[in-house]
Amino acid sequence: MTLTFKTLNFPMTLDKARELLATHVALGSGYNRNAARLVLGEIQRDHGQPGVDGLIREFGLEQLWGIKPGTVFESQYK
């Protein structure tokens, strides 16, 4: 089993999300886009839509990868 914030029951903090997103944005590949979407999904679960939208705007994810504020990141596998 892969250990993640979710499997360890640690909430994803906004500071940790910023750290991870900064790395993914700096690298900027399609793989990093997918990883950023996973981070946003964790934020969606722990902090709701306002947290997600704030990070999308803060890191310019709409311009970089077309990830728009208002996009809902929910897994069908809860």
C-alpha cells in the first residue's frame, strides 16, 4: 500500500499544498499537471472549494494547464 496523506489520515495543509504545487509548476510537464490535480483533490476534501480556487489563482493554473477556478476535484472512489 502506498502511504499518502489520506491513508495516514493527515489532512493536507494549505502550506504543504503550496510547497507541492510550487514544485509541480516549476517542472511544468503533463505529469506534473496530473500530480497537481491530485494535490487539489486533497485540498478539496480537506478545505473545500474556496481552498482549491485560491490555489488555482495563486499558481496561475488556468493559464498553465487550463485548470479553472470552480473545477471540482472529487474522486468517485471515496
